[in-house]
Amino acid sequence: MTAMSDNDTREDLLAARAYLLRVAEPPASALWRFVADQGPIRAAELVRAGKVPVAVAKETDARRALDPHQDLRAATDCGARLLVPEDPDWPQWPLLVLEQRARWYRDMTPPLALWCKGPGDLDRLAVRAASIVGARAATGYGEQVATELGYDLADRGWTVISGAASGIDGAAHRGALSARGDTVAVLACGLDQDYPSSHAALLRQITATGLVISEYAPGVRPAKHRFLVRNRLIAALGGGTVVVEAGVRSGAANTAGTAHRLDRPVMAVPGPITSAMSLGCNTMLRAGYATAVSSCGEVIETIGGYVTDQERPDSPSRPTDGLDRRELSVHQALDRIQPRSMAKLAVESGIPLSSVRAILPSLELCGLARRTEEGWCAPN
Amino acid sequence: MTAMSDNDTREDLLAARAYLLRVAEPPASALWRFVADQGPIRAAELVRAGKVPVAVAKETDARRALDPHQDLRAATDCGARLLVPEDPDWPQWPLLVLEQRARWYRDMTPPLALWCKGPGDLDRLAVRAASIVGARAATGYGEQVATELGYDLADRGWTVISGAASGIDGAAHRGALSARGDTVAVLACGLDQDYPSSHAALLRQITATGLVISEYAPGVRPAKHRFLVRNRLIAALGGGTVVVEAGVRSGAANTAGTAHRLDRPVMAVPGPITSAMSLGCNTMLRAGYATAVSSCGEVIETIGGYVTDQERPDSPSRPTDGLDRRELSVHQALDRIQPRSMAKLAVESGIPLSSVRAILPSLELCGLARRTEEGWCAPN
């Protein structure tokens, strides 16, 4: 579908993809199908010439005169490059699900290319990846959980995908970075924009070791609809999406909804019902829409990955665990201070005296009963 | 099954049931079946004479010489009465499920009678009832949620069933009482015992308007296995069971498990994954074992009742909601146990002493601070 003829150079391909990526506001479903049919270079020529079906013209007419070389130069200037589906590190497999869903949902149309900044190989990074999303106005609780999840996932070799926003996103990225692990930020604006500005340093850090990606050319500013469009990439690139904190209507809930439509596991971190920031998560849990997760191990387990470090909330064992019902009754009839006779213990526990006689010495052996001169006691 | 012959008086019946209730340690499945077959008066005679099948003898031999009149007198002395299955206010319908489950689970055997204290009609109270259970070592969060749930349920005419323990149980009862609503405490000891002793006043309050009930005769002390046995009554009397806070292995989880075996809805309140006291709830949610509930409306909806006041998950209100930043700071500097001087509170809160002097009395007026001889405390 995206085959190049022998005469086309990589420069031609990049120019064509850069042009197609910007000529329509993503997600442009008619254009995407047109490119799949015609190949990128011919599709770009036809779009520029206006020789396209009506549906494609509707998506592209406003911008068809644009010069893609300007975007490519601006990208080079800010240290970014264009990753195209023809590249070996294009995340073919993770994005395949968008291609499938695009048949029913126009807003699930795959990206025509991706601007990238950083040394990471996106295809490799997406092999074992989890998306962590959540409220911008996160609470201390949410930020703590996101940081720990980010750290633990990265520490186990998982890539943390998020949106670089304030609050949960930033905490998840930072957690991954502090584990010296892999993290990918998917932006809703050009890679030359530091958005939010308070995350300029964070974005530089991610760029240094991981990857910052976007469908939007340098210079494109963030806008509300771009966040929603961007969310499908976050949902698709992660093997599952964890919502750490979210209000009732939120971008995070939108990403979760997208993950759901992509049949990727949706997870939610339970939180206090008294916290407005956990309302979205708790509502998703009540509706059975999300699986509750409380740890990195549970996230990996839910995504279906190999849990490297079996992390169970192991239940503490008690000394009385091995006792049967009758032994337990006798044990509980013992007082720590007041010694009791066997007869008294039989009445107290409701266990026949003959059994009490047999049970007490065995309890004594396990250190669960204490013999005194005046009778039997519970151990100190 | 429990028919009396015409010659038997109510006194005979009460003496027989009181005897049967104490002669075996509940739940005594063989004795229960024996009583169902023989009727209570004849069953009591046969047990006393030792003319019973081996299974019944095993359960009853240790105590068969006991005098039930002693228990009946002790009950009268402490203001309690014996409620028997032959009474019109016996909760036939709620307890029927135990009778059914007792075929498979010996520990689900129904009670042979119930000691009751208070003006309530148990059968009527159980028509619209929810059980609220949880950790003794509850956090402030758990107690707040239990109090609000108890209040809201009672306020809507629902009965709050719980176990009168410290922590969640007590908070749920108190919430119901402060709504001047119905609440039933099911004890694991005799009704003359104030257990826990810190709840003596609470138990008196419940007794004044609601009902305190127990399978255990006056004088019987609480014991671990009795709590577990008691839990089946809590689970059966509520139309569903809400776990507000629970550790991994807890009595509350046991009650939830019982409710589950009774096919009654099990609900859990989500909580911070960083809180050990929410671990049990969050684990049940993850396992799909419990339904997440965040409000009284959701509890009623889950039980399948008619939600009288459509309650959207609107952001919950707190007693401290109306406070400004300075009032809140002073409030948070208060300790529940350790009284603090105004000077100390000024340092602790960072609010000037002159303001602290003005703020404390107004907090006291709203019930958010408590004046003691040694200084100021948070309310109990």
C-alpha cells in the first residue's frame, strides 16, 4: 500500500508524508484511505493538484498549497525527524488496531507519519508498554501513585507512555526517568513547543533518553481537539491504559474510552470516594468499565505481560492458621491472665471435655496454650 | 417445624429455646436439624436426657445440664428478651437464606433464637436494610465514609446493620443514630456485656431506639470464633453488605465472604491504594468480587431497592467544607486524644495566636473542636 517506485528518493517520501500529515487536520479518514490506495508520493501530488475525490478535497482544500520543506527544516532546527510507515522503527503492530477500528470509527484513523525527537526506537519501545494517564489537577495521592507506577514499570523494562501534561502525566514520566527507564511523551502540539511551559525541562529530559512524538508539525499549537485526537495514539501505543486520577469528564476518561474501543485493557486506580479527583476512576470501577489496579505487578498482569517480579499482596500468616474449628474454639476460650480448668474450657468452648483434654496439649506443643498450676491460659 | 402442642405455654417455649440456644455453641447444625424435626420443647427434653443422635450429642454433651431459667432471668435483669422463631417479629424471610445454605455449609446454620434488647421489631427492620462492616483500626477516611453512609441510609429509611465494633461499625451505627434512623447491632457476646467497653454509651443509644441482638446468652464473653459465627447474621439481615475499609485478612472480609455465599450483593468502598486499610476493599474490587460503591444511592441501587432520592455521584461534602484556610489549618492541628494549648496550636498550624483564640470557639460551635481541661482536642 505504501510501496515506493524505484525512482523515488527518501527525500521525496519524507516531503510527501510531511505534506500529507499537515495538509489535513488529523484524523483525516478519507485522506488516509486515499494514501493507502495511491501511495504517499502520488497521493501528495494529486492532493496538491486538487485531483481528488470530494471527501478528500473537503479534508485538504484549505491547506493544499503548503510547503512541506518548511516543516522538515523547522523539525531539523528543533532536533526532530519524521518517522514514516516505511521506516523499520514505525510501530506497525501497535498501530494496526487503529487501522482496523478506522473502518467503524473515523476518529480512529492511524497517523500518516509521526514527528519524533529523541534517540528511542518507537517500535521497540512499544513492545512492552503501558499508558498512564490522569488529571492535570492531580492530588498528592495521584502524583505519588503515578510516580511509583512509572518508576516500577520502567524499572521492570516497561515503557511508560503518557501525554506530558501537568499532574499525572508528568509524574508518570518522571517516575520512569528516575528509574532510568524508557518513556514516550505523545504531544498535542509541535515538538518545538514547550507545553506546558513548566514541563520544558521534563520534555528535554525525555528527549535525551526516550522519545517525544507528535502528529503535529513544528509551530502547531495545542488545541482542545488536538488533545482528544492525540489520545488515540497514547491508547494505541500502550498495551493497556491506566487512569490514575480523573474527574467525571476528563481527557483521561477520553483516553480510557479510546483504549476500550481499541479492546486494550482499561485500568483504574481506586481512590478515596471523598476525592473529586478519584470520581472518574471509582465510577469506571463501579461500571465494570475498568479493572482496579494497585501496583505495577497488577498492571502488567492485566495487560497480560510476563510479571518479572511476582508481586502479590501476600496475606500475613497467623499462628492459628493451621487449627481446625474445634481447636480454634478451645484456643479462643483461653484467657491470657485467668487460668481455666479443662471442664470450664469445655463449657466455654462448647467442645466436649474429652476432646478438650486431647486438644490442649497439642495447642501447648505449638505454643498456643500455656499450662499453669491453676489451669490453662493463652500464651503471653 | 416449630409447632407447639396446645398444652405448652410460652414460658415452656422460651425455656426450651433458651436452653437449646446455649446448650451447643452456635452454629450447631445437627442440633438445629434435630429441633426442626422434634420441635423445640421435645428437642430440649431429649437433649437434656441425653437421648439424642450421636451428632447432636457431640454438640450438646458438654453443657446439657445447664439451667435456661438462669439465662432468662439474667436477660430480664439486663433488659433483654428472647426472640424465638415462633414470634411474629422473627425475621423469617431474611434468615430463610441461612436455612437454605445450611444444607451445604454447616457454618450457615440459622440461629435457634435471638436475645434482643431495644424497642425495634427485627422483622420490620430487616425489610430495607444494609449491612456496613469494616476494620476496627479504621482510618479517618473510613470512619467518615461509614458515618456518612450510615447517616444517608438511615435518613432514607433504611436500617443500618453492623457489629458495634470499634472503627467502621461504630461509625456506621453513629451515622444512623444521628439521622434519628434505625440501626441494629449484632453482638458476638451476651447483651449484658459492653464490648468494646468504649462503646457502652453507643450500645445504650442503639438500645434506646433500635435493637441490639445476639445469639449469646447474658454472661457469654466475646471470643474470636464468635465474631465469625456472628458475621453470618450481619450478612443475612442486610439486603447487601458494604465493606468500607478492610485489611487483607479481616473480619469484614469474612462477612463479605458470607454475604457472597448467601448470594447477597457484596459492595466495597474504593480507597487509596497507599492505605493498608483499603487493601481488602481494593483487592475485592480488582477480583470482581465486590461492586464499587461511593454513595448511599449506589448502595441502594446495588441492593436493588428503590432509590428514593436520586443521588448522582456529586462531589461529597465534608463537615469541614465550610471552613476557610485558617480555620482548616487550626482544625488540622488538633489531635483526637492529646489536648493542646492555644499557643501550641498556633505553632502547629502557623496561624497567629490571636486568630487561634477566635477560631477555636467557632470550631467548637460546629462540633469540630472539643474543649478539655488540659486544652483543645479534635472531636471524637
